[in-house]
Amino acid sequence: MVIVDDLEFVRYPYIGIMQGWQSNGRKLPHVLGPGGIICYYAAGAVVLDRYDPGGTILQCLHQAEKVLRDALAGRSDDDFAEEFRTYWGGTWQLSDLPVRYHGKGTFHVVKLSDDNSMPVLSTGESWLLDRPGSHPSPKGGEPVHVVAVNESLTLDPFAPWPPQDLAAVASWLNWIDPRLVDDLDAALMLGTFPGGTLALSAPNGVFSIRIALPDRFHKPEFLNSRRKSLPKLLRGMAKQVKVERSMTVAADLDYIYGRNLGSMKGLAGKRILQIGCGTIGSFLAQQLAQSGAGTGGGLLKLVDQDRLQPSNLGRHLLGVPHLNLNKAIASAAFLNELLPGAGVEGEDADALALTDFDRFDLVIDATGEEALSLALNQRAVDRRPHGPDHLFVWLKGNGALAQAILVGDPTKACFKCLKTDLSGQPRFRDLRPEVEVEVGRIQACGDAEFIPFPVSRPVSAAAMACDMVLDWANGIGGDRFRNITFDARKAFHISNSSPGPTARCPACGMTH
């Protein structure tokens, strides 16, 4: 059976096995549902040729035939584990369990928003339970017996699937590992609610089995006094005891902030001070928080003295609900609400008045204010190599060029090394000499001057700075001075590098 319902071939044709076909009683990987639909290409795995429909359909048929032959020969049985979620089915919940956790857990129903509530499996402590307005289910939640399983869960291709009753569950667990049958009994004896839940935490996911006790066992006599006898009583009627299957979607902080980084380390556990929450800083703060800053015992502290004004809305992370609020405090509140366990602090303060620089691992200046940057740079130079590293990021020439430099290594250039004479030329040619920087003013006296540039430029500058922070956290040398040229008509291309200090630098030259 072949069904082509999309001649653009954005969706793959449906290819299925005709009704009445027999597979000798065994389950086949990649053959789904009662219609026998063959999963022959993973979504997005190949691009089909819309200009050769006949050849494209033949290509799909050949691939489906190969998948089916491998399945019949048992050559792809290992794929049952990779696609176990599809075969398991059932409802789904969120999971905030430590890796390889084994012990007592709880299911709580938490409120994520006014119209969205979800069950959460945890050890009883979770950022999902602690969120303002989460309203976890009362009475301590539903107890769960969590078992760590070393191997990925899979299914017996010759057994009925999926398990619908206690007898089928026990048979499947015995096939996986006979010791798991005892864990099924342990789940029944846990807690006081009318049932029991076993969660299997395996490399390919966390899968739960909730045993629903028959009504006649919903009595205090069984639930309290005789609960230990439940496993034995239920074994005699196991086919009549129904089960509910569910799977969990990982929502622990390590997964949320680590899944996009692959083998790289995130920013969990790092103590980062960011000065400036304007056009670059607001987006940079979000990217740092999304990389784990503020989690794992770390801290992301934002400092800014400005308030959000209507003139900022066109190129700032925050919007109308935060008007007239301090940018640092409002950005921290927004990120703490938006991101789980972000741990972001905001303070309305003069950066130069701060006295706790040395408690941070990294200080970021995202203000783009050269006078402040020079003052912060001198502090960084005076403290190195024992003080925190400093990262400076800024835009030039109406956003024609984004630049950033990491300061901390005495053998490398500091911020002032890039332009030793305040009125002189920069060390690396940046803006073309004929370029005039456009300066705007919204109100004659009520607004400070501002430099017009599109919102894409500060977002890109923030991304460049975030990449540098991640390299710093991972101990990757990389280029300490980085540049992005957005408008070649106004700015030169500057190669990324790690320049050394210059003796002409009044900030650090005397120390070399």
C-alpha cells in the first residue's frame, strides 16, 4: 500500500503492509500501528526530489523494502530500544529526577499557567514545584517507586504489546530482568493511595506503570492494615488488574541547559557579573541564562542604573509591561519567570561603586560606554592574574561593527591596548574614514543622544559575547579579540585574534 498525499514531497509517502499479511507472530521494528505503516526514513533524514515523482516513489519503496527485510530477519531488533517511546505510548509527564536516581519519588500535579497543568515526577524537590503559582498537589503527592535500569528498555518481539494488565507487565519485567518483578511488589506497598506506581529510569527514558487496584481493595483494611499482602492477592487475579502507562519528558536543569551544548560545559556553577542591561546586555543576559548561568550554585548578577523607556522598546528584550522599571531588576525578574531555576539577580547600582568584584569568576561590560569600560579595564588590569576575567562587548558606527575582548591574561592585550591614545586611531582599523556616525535625539532635552541601528546588530553582538563566555568556561583558548562586520560600506573587516599587549598602553604597558 502506497499513499502519496503530498506531491511536493515535503511529507514522505505513506507505505504500509497490506491487511492479512502475517509476520509469524513477531513484532517488527519500524512497523507502526494496526495499519502496518513502515517508518522507512526518519523525519528530515532525506530530501525527496519533487521534480521526479516516479523516481522518488521508487526510491521510497526500495528503502521501505530494505527496512522491512531487516526487520523480518531480526537485524534491526536493537531499534526497538531507540524507538521505545513510540511503542510504549500512554500519557506523558515531566521528570525532574537526578541522573541514575533510584529510590522513592513523587508525582505532583503542578500549575504551569492558568490553563496548563502537568504531572511532575521528582524526588520531592524540584524547580517546577518551587515556581511561584505552581500549586503542587496536596498531601505530598503520589508516591512512586523509582528504579534505575542499566540497559535501555526494549520489548520482546514475540510477546503481546503493549502490556495492558498486571500479568503482562510482570511477564515483560521478568523478560527484561527478573529482579524487576520484586520492584513491582515494592511499588504496590508504597504509600496509602489505592494503587501503586513503578517508574523505570533507563538510558532511553523514564517510563511509569501505574497499577489501578480493583474497587474492592479501596478499603482502609487493605490500604493500611493489610497492604503488605496486596502483591500476593493481586498475583492471583493479575489479568483483571489494569495498568496505566506513562512516559516522562526530561525537565531537569542539567538536561534543559545542557542538551544544546553537546560535549561542551554550560555555565552552571559560574559566578558572573554583567554590567549593562541595554540593547546588547538584555539579550546577552538571556543567552547566558539559557546556557545555565545562575544554576548549579552559580550566580548571574545584572547591574544597571537606567529605567526602561518607550524609546528602548524597538531593540530591547523587555517590553511594555516593564516600562519605567530598572532594566537590571526587570530583566532578572523576567528571566527568572521565563527560565527554570535561573537564579538571576538584578541591582540598581553604580558599577564603579561595587565592592564585590572579586567574588565573581567573570565580569562582563555590555554598556558600550567607553569611559566606564576604561575604568573597569584598569581594575581588571590591576587585579590580574588573581582577579576575575573581564569581557567587554560593544558596537561601532551605527551597528556596522561588533567587537569584544576578553581581558585577564597579562600576556594578552587589555581593552586600552586597542586604542592607546583616546583621540588617536585604533590599533586595528575599524570604521572607514569617510563614515559619519549618525546620532539621534528623540526629544530636545528629555532624552539623551542615541546611536540608531537595527535590533539584529545587538542580538548578534550578544551572541558573539555568549560564545566567548562559553569558550572561557570550557577553557578553550580561542581568539580573545573578536569582530563581526555587518556593513562593509562603513567598516573594515577585522580578523579575530589574540593580540599581545603594547608598551604604549597607559593601562598595562608599564607592567611589561
